[in-house]
Amino acid sequence: MKKALSVLSLAALFIAQSATAQFNLTLNFENMDPHVGQRFEVRVTDKSDSTEVGRQVIKVIASDSFTLELFVLLVNRSYNVDFYADL
């Protein structure tokens, strides 16, 4: 029962964050040949308090060009975008 409540709480938190977002962050990656087959992660944090507002994980990069969209941005805010590819 605790596990179900934890999952429900996390889902509610995600929905609450997504419901307040106003803009998409679109990231277009090209010429990623050296990283095909690797894991890829991108994370977006609010610069004002370092709160993570979004994260996306690709378990295996399938091609050298791909696009990621995160619906996490609010007006009049600044963000850091961190990403990496690794084995």
C-alpha cells in the first residue's frame, strides 16, 4: 500500500508541475554519431533555486539526429539545461 501511495504522490507531483508549465523546451541534436547506442539524459533546473523542473532519459540513442521536447518552462524564469551521453 505504501508503494502505491508513493507512486501516486509522485504522479500527482509530476502532473502539478506539468499543469503549471507554459512553454516547451525543444532540443534538436544532430551529428551525434559517436553517441549512438549510448544512454542520454537531459535535465532542466530553475536557476533561482536549482529545483529540477524536468528530466528526460533515452536508454539507447537510436540515430545521430533526434529531438526532445520538455513542457517545463514558465515565463520570466531562467533555466540551466544539462545533458550527457554515456555507456
